[in-house]
Amino acid sequence: MFVGVLALSAHLPLPQAFAYPLRTLLALATLLVVSRPLLRCKCSCPWSSVALGVLVFLIWVGPDAVWPHYREHWLFRNSLVAPSGPPTGEALRGDYVFLAFRVLGSALLVPVIEELFWRGWLMRWLIRTDFLAVPLGSYLPGAFWLTAILFASEHGPYWDVGLAAGVLYNWWMIRTRSLAGCILAHAVTNACLAAYVLGAGKWQYWL
């Protein structure tokens, strides 16, 4: 639903200030109806998951903070990893309703959607197509690395830190066998990134 509405909104005359909240609400409703029985809120290692989320955030922003022109290298500026769109527009940066939905979506909704997909489904499906028969946290090298690489490719010019994040989230799933732990870590990463974007004006992280 989330990806479908994202693709559809690109072809409809909908302003981003309306399209993003619509996408967020539709995806949230779908999760509540379809996926709620699959979600377990109990996390066996909550503080360690929070620490991992902070670590991934530091890895995400670290290279650009240490080397200001790091992201100008051709590895991050080419047709294969071009960003999917421009950073959040000037007008939307003062739209508090849009920003509230943007933070809500990135910190609470996206971690659930992505962890269900990447580590709840794909990493298990690559081991066996009857993925429900594969316990959470099962390890197979090919499944581990292909999931991490595909996760990295989703993040365009930030593929390098996306790969590091994918490896760490995959490892955490294997270590804890807890989807809730991965969701919490991912949510902390995205919440820290949202605070960094809003506090420091680093809008390029919100492509």
C-alpha cells in the first residue's frame, strides 16, 4: 500500500503536503487491518536495540559530518544511485502539519513496514519460499547479504551507510530473533535522523 500510493501519487496532481499524509494514513490503516496479528510489541533487549539505533544514526551522518564533500564523490553521484527526488521543498519546511506526518511516518510507520518486509519476510523467503516455516533470525549467508545489498540499494546516494545499516539490522535479527527489536532499533535511527534534519537543517537526508 505504501509503495503503491507512492508510485501513484507521482502521476497524480497531488501536492506533497497532501500526498505524504495520505500515504501515511493509508499505510497505517493497512497495517492495523492486515498485519496487526503478526506484530509482537515485546522486545527482549530494548535498551540494546535503542543503542543500536543510535549507532546506526551516527554511522548514517558520520561520513558527511567528518568529510563535508564526501557525498560529492562519483560513487554517490551517478545515474545508478541518483536520488528519487529533491529534498523537502522550502515551502514544506514551514508546514507543521506536513512535518508532523513526515516525522510520524519516518519514525513510527516506516520502521514497521521495512522490518516486516526486509527481515520479517525477505531474509526468510530467500532461505525457503514457505517463509513462515523459517524461524525469525535464521541465518544463511546468501540471504543475509542479498537482503543487506537490496536494503542499501533502496537508499540511493546513501547506499554505503544503507549497507552498513542493513548489515547491522540483519545481525540484530539473528542475534535477538526479535522483529520488535529490529523495529525499535530502526525507529530510533529514524527518529534521531528526523531530529537532526529539523534541528540542523540537513534536509538532504529527507529525499
